[in-house]
Amino acid sequence: KSVLDSVLTDPVFPKIFKKGSLVKGKVVSANKGQVLVDIGARAEGVVAGKEIYLEGEKRELPVVGEEILVYVKDSGEESGVTKLSIRRTGNARKWYELDDALANDKVVEVEVLEANTGGVIVSVGGGLRGFIPTSQLDNARIYDTLGSDSRQGNTSELQHKLATLVGKKIKVKIIEIDKLKNRIIFSEKLVKSKADMEQRTNTLKSVKVGDTL
């Protein structure tokens, strides 16, 4: 069990946190200049300025009530103000978000970086990469345009089709996370299947016996 896991699962937080530690807290307020986070200290911790945003990520403010990871810049023992950073959480925050997405069956948006015959390599954010196997991509992206024989293997055409996905963003769900091997496996089909079932249900509600479609 890692130090980070211990921090995330320990229900009782100390009143003072050491500089350099990672802790979980709840956002109390958020504006462009300052975010206040309840981490169980004597007072709410402060995230200010450039420390609010992860480097290389879309500049989005945390949502009030959201649980996030923060890095302790200053414990506040002398000043009385616990200074925190979201920026310095690095990929630890991203792992935390991915664990949460897996546990709660959430949809994640990724960007395709590279392609090979086995699937596509995607950027998750926070410097992390994942993989979508070809078998877990939506069939409509590949097979509908390659013809009925493609499932038996037209490798060059398949690779070309996968290459066209580079730079595109895809909504996926997580199949597997292995932090030790730095491996994250995604599935687009899990997202599409749910959408297909919802569409099927809505369609059945709107049609009746005798309709011509």
C-alpha cells in the first residue's frame, strides 16, 4: 500500500500537514484567483494563481463540492495559512481521477496520439498515456468503411483507418488500470453500447404496431 493510497483512504486527517505531502480535500469556493479547499486542517487551505491549474491541461476551475488532490506547499505552522497547489500534484491527481472513473463507471475523454494494427495510443492528460485495442473501438469507425472482408484482416487498410484517428478525441470507459506497469486500457464500445441501448429504448417508445419505417 503506497503512501498516496494511505492518504486517500485514511478517514482521519491530522490538523497540520507536512510540506510536500499529497492530501485529498473538498473544494469550498473557487474563482479565477483563488480556490479554498477543506483538508481537515485548522483552516481551509488556499490554492492561488498559477497553482490552480495543471500544466498542459485545459484551464478549468474545480467545482465547489468536488473532491480533489492537492500538494502542500506550506503547512501554515508559522503563518497560519496552509498553502496548497493543484499544479504540483502532477500525474498523481490524474491517477486519482482515473481510479474514480473506473470505480464509478464514468466516461473519460482521451486524445489519440499514435496508431498501430493493435489499436491506438491515447493521451489521458497529466503526462499519462493509455491504449484502446482495435476490438474496443466503435465498429462504425473502421468496419463500415472497409467492407465486409475487413474483419478477416486487410491489415494495411485497417492501419490506414486507425491512422486517421490521430488527433481526434474519443469518449471511453476504463477497462483496466495497472499503476505498477503504467498501463491503462480503455473501451469506446462500453460508451457506445450504453448510448445504443438508450436510443433503442427511445425508439421503441415512439413507434407502434402498424407504423411504416
